[in-house]
Amino acid sequence: MRPILFERALPGANEVYGPDGEPRPIYGPLFEELAKTGPERWEENLRRAHGLLLDEQHAFGIRKGDKTHPTDWFPRVVPAAEWERLERGLVQRMRAVNEFLRRLEAGTQEIVPEEVIETSILYDPDLPNRFGPVPVRQVAFDVVAVESDRSGQTGGWEYVILEENAKMPVGLAAMTRRRRMSRKVFFPDASARLPVRSLDGWLGRLGDSLRAASPKGPEATLAVVSSGPSDQFYLDHNIYAEEMDAILAETKDLEFDGDGYLVHSPTGRRIDVVYERVDEDTLYAELPELLDSHVEGKVHVLFAPNSEVVDDKGVEVFVPEMVRAYLGEEPIIRNARTWSLAVPEERRYVMEHFGELVVKSRGGYGGKEVMIGPEESRESIERFRRQVESNPVEYIAQEMVDFSTHVLCKADAERGRFSLVDSYADYRMLALAPDPEDPGVVEIVPGSLARVAAPGSHLTNISSGGKMKDTWVLER
């Protein structure tokens, strides 16, 4: 058997290897196939998978650049019992978020303090709200596992929500392509031996959920509105459009007819539902009539203005209380402990412990405007402190969490071995609300776009040097 070496460098508990340094049994079929493959053929598989992904990119006519995303190809495995707990927790959270938005539209929400709403850069009180009966139909939740006294096949974990993203999450398209390569190129035997839940058909299911926002339902014309070929996720936009049977358009391809309906100029088709994959400022600046058309019900913009306030990290603090107040339940998954700098006494605490905390812009995404205090130099901390002091209400702080690690797989063909290096990993899980009228109906995609950070870092975002990873959810 060719050697597979595990390099433990981080304090977080590892999901693949136990405290004794031995692989956890649930990963046995993966290790057997990895050893059988060997490092030389693994490197050939890396080139083959990248080539297949590039072939798909080129088939969409995207010739410039590489849009295939950095990936580590050793999968994450989640036992059925662990996934069931995650699933219940996120269904609960999705229901609470939609009920909050329904009450916000009606002017009856009392959970989030007014000063938090008023200071949000994601909420404009001068804009009219029209969210619909199911305000958000897709939310990505970023979840991490923290070591606990529980026991399980990959360790004993409690789960913590770091943040959620309803606006423009990277997720399902990339998940399906990681899975395709796992099954076809890297681990065909292991994926056949383990009872892995399928992702087949879920992109179509996403399309059904988005069309449900229109009174036309399944007959609605859905448009994926992209910023175009320069976007690093333009391949994903093409995949969404193809697999959801939607129109792929840029804002320059759209116009309004004499009755105020949105029309796809090249085909003349009226658009019923807009799935934005473009920055909101660009969307409304280039289509200034879109807001009125949405408010009048002539088109449904899925991430309608002000609905994205649920992405505000200052609002996310209050989701557990929404669960208690609206659902009459205790939250199954807790938030990371969070302080709002919009609240004076919490601001004082944060400024006194600045270098010990993770400080984030409330409206930031993709790892932007984030400072992980314990990983930064004194100069970087002081520079970020000055930035925060200039507008403190725009920031929140969270406790530093040493969450679970997975592995980055490196092949060394010259030495004939593999090195598995521990790396902090999160789950990006997707919740869908597919019912036309009932926000209580929630489905969780049975997989996750796991993201692993660069060695030593807690930032898992791809834009911050992280890599994607396929997640195998087991049926039993």
C-alpha cells in the first residue's frame, strides 16, 4: 500500500482522522481507492478533471480565462444522523427568516431593533417593499462544526452558523460539477460503495422554486441575469440557465415594452422572474424601470430591494429569537456569539478586545472587509480598527471559533506518496422554498459546497485562497 501521510498542524479536531492519528472508518473506501490510484495517476486525474471542466466552459463559448474554480478532490463525508440534525436546523431557520420578512413588509416585525434596520446598508426605508408570500426562495447557510462531547462517525460535533447569504450565493452549480468529477474521475468505486445521496435533478428543482414566485408557476419565463463573461462565476451562470431551462441575459439584453413589462430583446420574450447574478447597484442603474415593474407585479425580482436585509450580519444576530418568537421552538443550530457595534455597550466591549475577535462588515461578502484578529499583525489590526472607528455601526464582531478541519490532498509522484494536510472547513448548505404560497415548505439540497481554507487560515472563501470540496451525504 502506498504511503498516505497526515500532517496535523492546527488545533481544530479533524473529521477525517481521529485523535489517535488513524483514519476514521467511514472514510475507509476513500482511502482504499486513493491508495489504489497512487500519486502518479492522481496527478493525471487532476489534469483530466480540469480538462473536462474546461471543455464544458468552452462549450458554452467562454474562451477567455479559467472559470472552473480551485478544488480539492478528496470529498467530505457526512453521516446520515449528522445531516438530519443540520437539515432540521436549517429548515427551522429558513422558515423564521421568511416570517421575519413577511412581518417587515407588513410593518409588524418587533424582533430586530429599529436602529439595526435603520443603519443597514442593505435596507432603504424610502423604497417600497414587495416581497411576495414567500420572500426568499433560496438561502445559503455557512455552517461550521465545533468539537463537543457528542460522539459520531466523524467526531463529536455541535454546529454553528457563521452567516447566511440570500442574495448571490455560490453553490448548486459548483456542487453538481464537483460531484460529477468525484464520481467519474477520482472516486468511482468509493461513490458506488457508499450510499451517497444524489444531486441529480436539484438544479431543475431550484428552477421550479424560483418560478414559483410568479403566478404563472411552471410556465413562467425565468431569466438568469449575469454581469457577463468577465464574472469569475460566468460558467456557473451558464450552467444555471441551461439546467433550469432559463434565459441567460445581461442587462444590455433587457428592455421594457410600452406596458412596463420586462422583455428579452434578442428573443422578444417577456421575463416573469429575474434571478440576479449581478450586483444590485448595476442592475437598477442600468434598468431603472425595474423597481416599478417589480412593485406593480409585472415581473418578480427574486432578491427584491430590501429583502436582502436578511444578509445583514447585524440582522442575523436576531434569527434565534425569530425562531423562538415566530415558530415557538428553540433553535437547533446556534449562532456564533456576536456583538453589534450599533449597540453602544457592545461596541465598547469589541473595541476593548479588538485583536481577539473576528470583525466583519455587516454588508460584506466573499471574505471582504473581514479581520480575523488572532491571525493578523499588530499593524493590520490597528489599520482595521481605524476603519471601524470611522463608521462603527457598519460592523459586527464574532468570537473566534476553532472549528473542525478536513484535509487538503497533495500527491507527490516523485516520492510515491500522498500528503493530507489539515485545513479549516465549512459547509455551504442551500435551502429552497418551492411552494407558491407557503413559506413553511422548505427543502435542503442533500449536499454541501464544502470550502477549505488555505493552510493556517480560517477564511474559507474562494476569493481568500480557499478551495471547494464535494460533500457526500450518506443515506444511512
